[in-house]
Amino acid sequence: MLAVPVQALFGQLLIGLINGSFYALLSLGLAIIFGLLNVINFCHGALYMLGAFVAWFLLEKAGIGYWGALILSPLAVGLFGALMERLLLRRLAGLDALYGLLLTFGIALVLQGLFSNWFGSSGLPYEMPPQLQGGQNLGFMFLPNYRVWVIGVSLVLCLGTWAVIERTRLGSRLRAATENATLVSAFGINVPRLVTITYALGVALAAIAGVLAAPIYRVSPLMGADLIIVVFAVVVIGGMGSILGSIVTGFSLGVLEGLTKVFYPEASNTVIFVVMAIVLLVRPAGLFGKQA
Amino acid sequence: MKSQRVPTAIMVALIAAAPFVVYPVFLMKALCFALFACAFNLLLGYVGLLSFGHALFFGGAGYVSAHAAKIWGWPPEVAILGGTLGAAALGLLVGWVAIRRQGIYFAMVTLALAQMFYFFCLRANFTGGEDGIQGVPRGKLFALLDLTHMTTLYFVVAAIFLFGFALLHRTVHSPFGQVLKAIRENEPRAISLGYKTDNYKLIAFVLSAAMAGLAGGTKSIVFQLASLTDVHWGTSGEVILMTLIGGMGTVFGPVAGALFMVALENYLAQLGSWVQVTEGAIFVVCVLAFRRGMFGELGRLLRRPL
């Protein structure tokens, strides 16, 4: 173990934190959506991909750069999500949650298939914004500015989302509707609108993750396809009961994956799934889950 | 069960007559996927468990059978049996972990475990990685029937399909199957009646995995190939779609759904990723407007379960 160079160790830790940022942002969105809609949003990965593609389109076709995309892309994807919820998901209210999973799986196939047809599967490059290029030399390792930015932004977003849900009026309504939607609507709160807003917010988080990922990974139609399966495992490990729980689980599993890449690279793709199996055997409800 | 005698006879007659009208290789592919879908339907249609990782057993058995036939030189019947048993063992392991969660979590857990197996297959020496196992010999069944002969091979595949179909049909209509349906309808109540539902679910899961394995092992001998496609989540999605479109919880629905999807892929093959788009669109339409599926609707029209 001591033979591992410090530089590689810290480098992989950093990559682990980056991946953890994406796991946290995506599982957070999944948890919020599941809480209110009782739907596991299988197209979350496809919407993350859509967010990255919107950023690419904005740059190529409208000349709007990274900073504009960081605002516009989640707006566009959130709007798309709101439409999807109104036109499709709403029709499944009251049915078994499995139908929601299958419907969103179908939507994911359509989106990924369409973009694969238009752009092939190799992916397109997206330039890093000039303000965030370069990095700091810490002596023992080189720290790229953009990576620090990604980790910072996702931490702020995660904690911000937590604050909105726990501390604001919208959040208290959302929590109340998660507990008992019928009662909340009896108090005169427009629950259907709340559902649409929640879904749009959840997928907007995925879109921001997509924009953040665009300069690191290439913008490709399948960038979200395998990611969403890992995020599912993260969600099973953390349990969807707690917002802070999914943030902590997301970041720590990213770091664990990074460490595995240093010490036992053969298992780096599978370590999260192994952890999931162990957690299921020891604590089936998940680390932060409430009931079995 | 009586109400299904006539449609079963029609199905057997169609299977017997089909190779003289339609290209047999296409039919064999459809039969393998039909058995796969029937096995999957045992879980989704009768126990209410959505496994999103059934490609694990289908593709996993394909690898075992292909490896046994090619590298170890086993005769085809033993190779297919080996694949089936291998899939059953995998089913025991995966089922043991997965049945700890219900509903939507069960789907996510099976999907994640299947993805883990996919990465394992990608790296293991046993599977040939990206190349898969190619040029698997078909050999002679019971050292007697030459499987390189197309019509012989077809009827062997048809016999395997009918064996699996009959076994699953018998299971569903047995007292054991009644308990499975009780679990689907109301699991807490089944528990309160004294049934150890976890055991029932695990047995159903292993049986479903084994039959999916029988289908996958047969496919690898017929097509002389085992590859990563068969363990990919895309294949798990396909078998769900086959069952959904044919009618989940129906006896003949998965067979019709498999035939439909294999035919669709055949016609759309040259269109590349449009197959995926079409599949996705069918998913959306089925979930929104056609939840009973072909045989669910037909059964409702004829007022008999099909």
C-alpha cells in the first residue's frame, strides 16, 4: 500500500470527489422526485445528458458560453421536465410505481436513441471556460481549478436544496404533501402544481450536473446511461428517506470508488455494487432509510 | 387450465408448421426470446416482482454453455444443462440479496447487480471480453442428432421451448403458483396466513433464472455465439418490453410479445439506433394506453384468461 505514489492517490481522490458530486446531485434529484411523485425517474441520466447537450447547442448555435449555459440549460431541461410531467407522468397517478419506472425508461431510450442518431456515440468536446482553466500547484499534486469549482458548486447546490426543503415555505409544503397529499390539498394548496415544480426542480439539478460534466467528460448521448445505474445503487445504499443522507452517500461512494482505482483498479467499476449488496444484507433499508 | 387447451394446441401447430413457411433461424431466435420472456413473466406477472436484471441469467447461461461446448468440448445437451444450472446458481445468489427489498427497490437492486455482472464479463478471461465466445460448435445431440442440420436444430429448439413453457405453465397453475399470486395481490396477508413468502419468492426467482438460462444457453448453441449484448441492460429492457406488449400475467402474451419484438428488430436492423427509439416509444405507448397487452386485451374480449 505504501508503494502507491502520493500524487496518484490524491489525483484519484479528486476524481472520486468529482464523481461523488455527480452521484450526490443526481441521487438528490431522484430522492426529491420519488418523495412526492412515487416515481423512480429512470430518465434522470438521459436528462443529465440533455443538460450537457443544451450547453453544447448554446455554444455552437447561439454563441452563449459556459456561464449562460449554467443558467439556461437547467431552465430549458426543467421546462421540458414540467411538460413531461404534465403530459405523461400525470396519467400514471394512482398506479403501481413500476409503471412510472417503465415509462421513464422508455423516455430515456427515446432520448438516448435520438441523440445517438444525430451525433453518433463518440461524443463532442466542450471547451472549459477561460476563467477556470489552469490550476494550483500544491507541491505534492497539481490541483486543476475547474475540478475545485465542480466540487464547490455541487456542494453549494446540495446544501442549498436541503435548505430550500427544510427551511422555506415551498419546502414545508413539499414535505407536507409528501406525507399526505390529500390533506394538504384540503388546506387549499395546489398539489398538482407542486408536483410539477418538484419534478422540474429535480431534473434541473440533473441538467446542472450535465453542464458541469461537459468540460470534463465529452458531451455524448450515452454519458448518462451507465451513470444512472450507479446512481440507483447509491440510492439503494443511502435509502431515499433523507436528503442529507443522499448527499453524504453520494460523495463518500465517489471517494471510495476513487480509492479503489488506486489500490485495486480491477474492481473500480464494481465496488459500488458490491457495497450495495453488503448493505442490503446487513441493513436492508439502506444506511439512512427509515423502514424496510 | 381447460380454457387454455385450444390456444395451446394452436400454438404447437403453428410452431410445427412455421419452419416450412418462415426462415428457421429467425424462428429459433424468436423461440429463445419467447422462453426468456415466459421465464421473466413468472416473476412480473405472477409474483409482481419487476426484475430489471434478467439479462444476467440469459447472457450468463449463454457464456457457460458456449464455454462448455467450445473449450471443454461438452456435447450440446450437457452444455445447455450446464448453462441452465449456472443461471439457477446465479439466480439463487442474486435472489437472496434482492428479495430483501420490495417493489421499486427490487427493480433497482436487480439492475445494479446485473450491471456488476456485466462489468465482470467485460473483464473476465472466461468470457472473451469484447469479442465474446465465437464459433461455438453445435455438435450432436445425444451423440445422435446432427445439429448442423437446420430443420433438426429447429425442432430441438422447439422441443426445448415447449418443455420450458410447459414447466412454467404447470408451476403457475399449481398450489405453489396460487401462493405466488397471493403474494402478488397482498404480501402482508399471505404472511399472516402463515406462508414464508421470502422462500416462495426465492424459489420463483431461481426457477425464473433457470428458465431464462435454458433460453440463453440454447441461443448460444444455435447462434454459435455468446456476447456482451446478452448481459447488457438493454436486453433486460427488451424482455420487459416483450412481456409488457404481449400482456404480463398472461400465458401466451410473452410468446407473442417476443415474436413481435424479434420481428421488429429484424425489419429495423438496418436503421441502427432507430430500433432503440422505436422500443422506447412502444414502452411509452404501452404504459400509457395498453397496460393489459395483446393477450390481456384479447382475453378480456373472449372472456377467458389466455
